[in-house]
Amino acid sequence: MTTSPPKGDGRTLAERVAEAAYASSVFETVARIAVAANAGDVSGLLKSAVSSLGADAGVFTSFVRDDATNTSYRSLLACDPQWGNEYARNAWFLDDPWLRHALHSATPIRASELTPSTATQFAMCEAAAKFGFTSAVIVPAPSPAGHSRLGMLCLGSATEGYFEADGYSQFKVLAQGLAMELHEWWYRRVRDELAARVKITADELALLRHEQQGHSSKVIASAMNTQAATIDCRFQRLTSRLGMANRRAALRFAELYGLIPPQ
């Protein structure tokens, strides 16, 4: 059973944007995300930012594709939690028109500018409207890893056409800042969790940087004052801990999760 989406206070987006403290209240909340200790704190800050922006609902999704068969999603909700359950239960991420936009564009867009083309997409959009996204804005948060790692912020209003009116340009700029800060926080969290779990060492990171430069085991051994066979053994141990098939796959994994910066 779904609950009714939250309603705004009756003010238009233009009226909200015109308030003297509008931008500063959003900036203040966004600035606190960088130092948030855990996902619960960030979720609370997302809810505060959604309210300050003048929206009724919000969802931030972090998307990571390790390869063609391994994809993960993590979400922060500032809306009825049942929306997250419905989205996951119906596997809408497989044919989500909002996510498709975020995968191929860094430009924010209103949901009304995207035309659903499949039954699944129509079903998702109709369901979203019941949870506070009658009018919605999709804000991509791209990263250097391209389509393999990105964030997507969806902001919604229970009022039809809310984001079509004046004030949208200012709203969009602030929403982009929020999306990028959320994305950076998740990026750092996932990177730190992974580094702690696999216990990767400074020497192993050096190995991966050599691999990134295309160096052979012989060249790496010379630089690290050891033997090529030793380098091969170190790579084998590292790839095994990371669950990767080979050193090139280990390098891509390390770049994707921020253990080393991509070239």
C-alpha cells in the first residue's frame, strides 16, 4: 500500500527561488555532505537539501558497472521508502528512461522532456508520480570513469508542471552541485570500504600504476629491485584478492573504484 506523496506549501518554484536565503540554505546543507560520517547522516542531509530546494521528494542513485555482467546500485532516499522497494522489486533499473539519460548525458533534464518508449518505462513513470515525482528533474553526476561509474539525482514534486515554470534555471544549478557532492561522497565511501576489505598495500598500488603505464614484469622488477617472477607472483596474489581474472582486469577494477586515478 502506498502513502500519499508529500505536498509542498503551495508556493511556486519561482517564489521559492526568489527568497533571499534560498541559495545559501542549499549551499549550507551541501557543504556538510563532504564531512558526513555515514550514510544515515548523508540521507538526512539529502532530505534537508530537497526541502531547501523546494522539491517534495528526492532519490540519489550511485551506479557502478564492473563489467558487462556485474552492475551495482546504491540509493539514498528522501521520499516514501516504498518507492525504493517498488523500483527494486520491478527491476526498473533495467529499462529506466531517467537512468538511460544519465548514462549518456551530463545535462540535467526535466522528466517531461523524456518520452517513455516501452511498457516498462511507462509503468515506472506512472508509479513514480504516486511517490512525489509527478513533476521531476533528472540530474546526472558524471565521473572520469565514464559510463562505468556515475551518480543520478532525481528530484520530484507532487505538483504537476512544477519544474516547467520560472525559477528552473536557478534550481538546476543548485541541484547539480548537490548531485556532484553526493556522488563524491559515495565514491570516497566505496573506495575506502574496498581498500579496507582487500587490505591493498602501497607496493600493490605501485604495481597497478606500473601496469597502467604498460610496463612488463621485467621493467617493473627493475624499478622495484626484484625479479620478474616475483612481480608475477605479486600480481597473482593481488588479482586473486580482488577476484579478477588477470592484471589488466585488476587495473580496470582499481581505476573504477578509485584506488588509483584513471588515465
